[in-house]
Amino acid sequence: MNSSPLSYDSSKSVLKHMEANKRFLLASRCSSIRRADRATPLNIDTFSYSDKSFKVNNTEYKIGVYKKYLNGAETPPQAREDNDAGGADYELDQYGFVDFCEENTPTPGDIDLRKYYFKDWIIDQDDSLIPFFEDDLMENRNNFAALKAVGFKNVEEENKLNNDIKNAVAVLQRFYSRRDGLPVPFKSYIQLTITTANGEPYIERLEYNKKLHEAVKYLTGKFIGNRLHPVAIGYFCAYGELMRFPVGLRMDVKSLVVSNIHNVQEILPPLLTNTVQRVHAVVESAGDFECEIVKNAEILDLQDGISVIDPSIVINLTNLKANLILWRWTVEDFMEVVRNWVEVVEKKVGTSYKFTIILEESVTQPLIESIKEQYEEAKEVGVLYVLCMFLA
């Protein structure tokens, strides 16, 4: 039975309602729909980024360096552990040494939300360390022989010491290979691991001829770059990472989860095509409340990281809703806010503020008693204490 392919407009209608990861997969395997895919609005429920990986909804895409040992050579325990985790998340040179070249360098399109980093981070990998590692290996071998003679306490002790020896041999091997021009017993690959909600991973390995950050940038560009419409994202988790993104990325973000409000305020807005409705953050300074992203959000979910949220800040909030986790407030601090909102400030209809109090019962109980005593309309609802404000 012959079937006609979908028209361009029909393809767009189908793609519009397809889950994001399924669209990525379909577009990667079916070149005929790629133009329609780029022209159709893309909706993502949640997007989060971590070092060398990112997660779209419930699917994680991770890039790492996989070591395949050759000619029947045993894979050292540390390399096996890295391989099982999707590959090492750092660059390796031809001998297997860690290579931080370009690791911390942003490229066009990247979003750098790091609060600080070691720009010239250097690991000592000089040949002068060879005697140290040789002594360490000899000591481990002597300990193993001595314990074997008298009997190990348990299998775990024997395995740990044996693994330490194998890892030490692997470390020395790369020093010897570099010093003496010897071939290494492994071949490195770039590995892409795609893990879905059911936990079943899909693994693809390619020649290691591209930097890890270049591979991540290639993936984000392939999935969310070069689109006609801004990418709509329900929850965008922007932690303190160097996010490898394509040039020209535009996003329509509803809820923003951040770890450094000032960095986000300075760097992220040019990519946003809308006002973020909801902001989740840990407050690090009173100045965070002056950021437009916080001031303009309809809903705030804030945690007082270092006790900088005082009553005057809360009183002057203009957001429609706020969920605040507070530390070290006194009964008078809370009562100052309550009196101001109930007796002075006229709030808009729909205004709602919820406080989660991390305090000793010696403070919370007197607070509840003070509210009950001064405001008869206050009600206890389950674990919540509700006080309606006189609204405009």
C-alpha cells in the first residue's frame, strides 16, 4: 500500500504537538522534515544544563570521553568507573593526561553564569612526579603482599588495594608513554549517552577529534539553534555553569531557576523574548531584589541564603505572589510585616505570600499566638496559618 508524504503545512501541524525529544530524534533521522521542524515553534517543559550534559524534559544528553583498552588489556578500575558513568567529563590529551586547554574559554553564543572559576587552572603533570607515583605503587604492592600473607580483613579490603595498584599502574603508563614515546594501550572516543525516563541509555561513540565543549555546543545547536521562533521553555534551570549554546538563540521562558541572580540579570536577558513569570532562587544579597528579573516576576520562590532578607525588603515587594523560606527572623520581624500589610499597604486582589519558617518552636509558637491575639480573622488551616489582607 502506497502512502503520500505529509505536506509541509501538515508536517508543521504534527510537529507542533510532538514532545521535544521525539522531534529531535525524528529530525535527526528524517532530513525531509528538518525545514518544517525549524519553522515550527518548539515547546520544552524543562531544560537544565550541567557540565558536559543537558536535560530536556526527562531525557539527558551527556558527552564524555570513553577509553577502550586494546589487545585484551584490562580496563583499569578508574577508567571503568568513568566509562560506566558515560565517559570522563574532562578533556584528555593523546597520552591520557587531563587537558584543560579551552575548558574555561567562552565561545560566541555561550552563556557564562559562573560566579568565579580558575581561569588558568593547571594540574601538575610534569615528569618530575614519576618517582612519587613509583614509590606509591611500590608501597601499595608491599602492603598487598603483607596483608595477603596474614589474610585480608574482608574481600572489600583486598579489592580496594588491588584497584589502587591497577590505577597507579595506569597513571604511570601515561607518564612513560609521553617520556619514552611509547604507544598507549587504549583508544579514546567521544561518547554520547542519551538516557530517557525509563532509564534505558542509548550510546553512540565517535572518533575523538573534537573537544567535549564543541560536541555539547554541536548538540545544543542541532536541537534548539537556528529556529524561526523563540524556543518556549516552561522551566529553565540556569545554574552557575558555562552553558554552550548556539549563536542567535532566543528563548521564551516562563519559570527561571537560578543560583546567581546578578549574573543571570547581566547575561541572560538578551536571549529572552518575554518577561519571566516565575523566579526560583537563593538570595545572596539585598541587591538581588533590585534586579529587573526579580522585580518584574509575577511569582517569586526565594530562599534566604545568608540572612539578607529583612522585613523592609519583604514589605516593599510588589510581586503578586511569593513563597519565602526565611531564617533567623524574630517574632517582631514577622509582626512588622503582618501589621504593615494588614493595616497600611493596599495589595492587589490575588496577592498571596507564603512563609516557610526555619526556626525553633520557641519562636514560631509565640509568633502564632501574637497573630491570633491581634487578628481575629487569622485561621489555622492544617500546617498553615492563613491571614487575609485587606485588599484594594
